[in-house]
Amino acid sequence: MFKRRVLSVQCVLWGMVSLLTGWVLIHLLTSWGIPGQLLWALFVNAGLLLLARPAAMPTAQRDLCEAAVQGWARALQMGNPAALEHSQRTMLLAEWLGRELHLNETDLQYLRWGALLHDIGKLAIPQNILCKPMHLSEEEFQVMQKHTEYGLTWMETLEFLGPAREVIHCHHEKWDGSGYPLKLKHKDIPYLARVFTLVDVYDALTSHRPYRAALPHDEALRIIQERVGSHFDPEIAGVFLSKINEQNKIARACDPGPC
């Protein structure tokens, strides 16, 4: 047990040192005129490919994977400070909803990882689009949509992520087939992606965005209800809508201070 804890600490420290080194190198190279978003994309991809190699010590593999996922989620914060908070909130909500849907522990782990990394592809999206204080133009939205493809491209060789990669790739698909990037419909959309899509939209609606203020909880639920059967899987949405008020009461009771 002591050895495993030491290995876990080593994994976390290794991840922190790697991120700090990457941050310094990227700032240096951007001063030479190389686009920062491109450098972040290359940095993330290179690190994940290294992680994809078999672990030298199998007992440390899960700790290493968890530390890496947490580290890459934090990399998002460097480009967009609100991104990590969004990923962490959706991870908690997704795990709660997954338990309400009776997912097993393995699928819950994949769902958590997918939630943390669902927006990793946004490292390749220009800041003027990510942080635009108004709605995107059609051309800008087309660029934004590419983040799901970028995310899959960086993660698809990482077998340890399993179905978490489907969450990254398919969390903007819609039940009626009008989503992106593949326009999947109904149960052709991977199940974990269908679960995550709902909590992702809920958190987006109830959080501040550059182009609008956060919506009240009841207004967000009204919008979700209107989209059942078009945007959301009716079965998953039914569980969410029937349980979310109870979940919010528990969360408020456990919160010692204001948000």
C-alpha cells in the first residue's frame, strides 16, 4: 500500500513537472511567432502518446492514468480559466446521474474521465472564438465544432480511456440526429455520450457564458424538458428531471458557503 501511494505521488509530481515544462516552452516558442494553440495541441498529443505505452508496473497503472487525465484537464484551464471548473462540475453531475441510471463502477470511471476531457479539443480553437462576448457567426461556429474531432484525434490511440473517447467525440450529438460531428441518431449515439450530453447542457445553461448570464435552475429545466426527444434521450432525461431537484437540495446542504 505504501509503495502504491509513493507511486501515485510520483505520477502526480511527474504530471505537474511535465505541464510546467510545457508551459515554459510554449511561452518561449510563442515569442518566436509560433501559434500557441498549435503548440498546446502538439504538447498534449505527445504526452498522451507516451502514456499510451504499457505501464512498467501494472499496480501503478490506474494511478498514472488518473493523474494524467487530471493533468490534461488542468491544461484546459491555461487557455480558458472557466473550463476546468465546468469539467469538474459536469464530472460530479455525470457521476451522480450515472449512479441513478445504475451504471457499474467501470462505466462510471469512463464517464468521469470523459467528462473531465470532453472539451480537450478546445485547446486547438482560437481564443477569440472561445471567449467571444456574443454569439458566434456561422463560420466561427464551424470552427468551434471541430473541437470534438480534435479531441478524438488526440485520444483515440489511448486504449485505457475506453468509452470515455466516445464522450469526447459525441457529446454534441442529438437524439433526433441534428447534432455534430456525425449526426448520429437515437441509440446510435453511444450511451455514455447520451448521459453526459444532458449534464453538459444543464451546466452550460446554469453557468455564466461570455455571451449571456447564467440561467436560473428552473428555467434550465424548462429548456431541457422542451428538448426531450429532440436533443436528449427521453429515458435518460426522465431520470434526470425526476431526480435533479433532490440532488440540488443535497448539494446545497453539503455546501458550507456561497458558490
